[in-house]
Amino acid sequence: MQRWFFGLVFLVFPGCAATAPAEAGPKTSGRAPILVQPVQATAPKAAPSPAPVATNEPAADPDAEDEEGPDDDEAEAAEEGAEAEATPAAPPPAPKPPSPLLALSVTQLEARYRSDPASVGPLSLGATNAGALVNGVQMPKSEKWLVADPSCAWGTQETVDAIARSIEKVATEHPGAPPLAIGHISSKKGGHLSPHRSHQSGRDVDLGYYHSPPKTHFVRATEANLDLERTFALVKTIVSDTDVELVLIDTAVQRMLVAHALRKGEDEAWLDQVFQVRGKHPRPVVRHARGHGNHLHVRFVSPVAQELGRRAGAFLRREKVAPPHVADSVVMHKARSGDTLQILARRYGTTVEAIQGANGLKTIDIKMGRTYRIPVPKPPAPPKAPAVPKRRAAPPPRTTAGATRGPMHGR
Ligand SMILES: [Zn+2]
């Protein structure tokens, strides 16, 4: 075990680096049919009010590609640290769409996969920063969103549905909403997706903010251009109505959203529970991470795809369907003089291929001083279903006069 203390080693729980889709004009490509289920409305409605009309248009998008920053790690590390005390809460009673696949044993699942791989549905493997995606579902086209790069818009069914339902709901409740820019989810088979650390297992997505006037790509949110009404509605919907692990939003944007929410009479206790800028909750779901001033990052939980992925993981690895880097956690290692991939693989009990896969390396060259992600295999854990965080349904705002709800937009 002492080998773990060589070099600069720390556990990392990544967020995402910013991804600015250059232009969000969707390309046409083959896509799987998507079932968009009706929205599950657990959040009481706020009275709709007209979207603010902003005037200023920034000269250009000031956000270039952000480097992967340590802030993401801090956000995630903080989350991880709080895990132990936060978990004792009872498991959520929220009804889940049952999947008959969950009744299958590991053996049955394997047999089924062998006879028809697609029949086991999407599988989310490993951690979001050391994962893979099997039978992923591509984000469908819609007039309500613009997928920047369809080849990097693959997720679990649960992720794709959650994104679609959330945007549909905003569009229904705030008619006239412009299409929302959708950045990366995962690549078709998951795994490393530049420039992110996460986005590997079909559960992460980058979403633009709503702007006025509308934008087709990621643009830094300012008082002048942020469509507060719709952006707040989007965040509220994601937090209230979906299985969400975390939402990364720049502090400055959080402040604007919270100020807007307070003006609207949204429940303060709920805002305290949800937004980090309120400073009231040890583990708020909406947290700051660098690079999220022009888009928000959502990490969903996919109870079915994660559980099936967990059960199928062993045979998928054995059959080499799952790439070698798939692991439950990742250790960061800063390369020192004399380090080679072979040495690191031996030291951490993994393989050269796994380290290459986790870092998108095409060769065995590594650079001194650069930090590499090392997927760390864990001993087989006792069976455990993925923890689904309790949904944080928002109570109704104080002022609810005139609230009317249109029917959910069907597909
Ligand atoms: Zn992201």
C-alpha cells in the first residue's frame, strides 16, 4: 500500500472543463429513435412571467476553451467529503420507471447480451471520469434545442430523456423560448472526451444558458444577456424533476439566478438547499466550478443504466467490450523524472492501455510535470445499487396568481 504515496497523488472527482460549441448548427447524422417520456412534474409551478428583454449583445463570445481547472476538482472533492454524512437520509421514495431488465441476474444479463447486445439497453460503466457507455442513445433533434456536435451527444436513455423533458418543460411554460444550445454529453462509446475530465459514461451534459437575444452557442452570461426567467426555470426543473447528482454554475450566474428567484418569491429554504451561493447548505446541488460562466454542467444519475452497467461490468471487461480504463475511481499522478507508463501501471495495479485510454494518449510518451489520470481498479464491491439523490422539489413561490399550465408538449 505504501506505493500509493509515491509521487504527487490525490484522488480527483472531476467536473467538466468548459466546452464551447463553436457554432451550434446541428449536423445531420444517423440517430437512434428516442422515447421522450412525459414530464414528471414534482415541482409546483411558479407563475409564469414574461421573459426579460435584454438589450446588450456582447461583441463576441469571450469564452474560449477553458483549461481543465482545479476548481472542478474542489467542487467534487467537497462533495465527496460530505458524502458520508449526507447519505444517511432514507432512500428516495420517488417512483422510478421500472425496467424489466433489472430483474435479470448477472448470468441472465450476460446471456441476453451475447444473443442480442442491443437488447440490454444503455449501460453506464465506471465513474464519470473513468467510464464508458454501451448502447448509448443519441440526443434527438428538436426545434427546442441545438446539438452542437451530435457525435458527442450520446448518453443513457435516462440522461437523454431528462435533458429533453427539462427543455420541453421550459419551452411549454415559457412559450417562445429559443432553442437551447446543447454541448457535449458523451461520445458514442463514452470514455475520454476532450477537453473534459468527465463526460465519460453518458451522464454528464453541458447546456447553454438562455439568452435574450437568443444565442446558438455558449456565451458568457451577463446581466445584460441572461434570460433569467427561462434559465432559472431550467435549473429549477432539472433540480426538481430529474435525478441529478450535481449542477455546475459559475458563482456570478448563481447570484443572478438567486436574486431573480427571490424577486419572484421562490421559497428561500429551497434556494438555501440548492444554491451554493446562499452559503447555507454543506452540500448544495448547484455548485461553482471554473469555466461555467457560459454554460452549465449537469451530472445526472441513471439508476437503470448504472445498475445494469455494474452488473454487466465484469463480463464486458472480460470480453473487452468495455475499454480497459473503465474504473470506479481515478488517481491523479504528476509525472516525475523516470516515470514511464509501464512503471505507473505497475505501481497502481493497472495497465498501460488503461492509462492511455484514460488520458486519450495515442503513444507511450509522457511528459514530465504533467498530471495524468490513473484509473484505479477496486476490489469487487458488494452489490450496491447506485444511490439516487433525493429530489429537491421546489415549493410554490409566494405569489402564484394567474398561474396557468399548458399541456406538456408531446412527441
Ligand atoms: Zn461539462
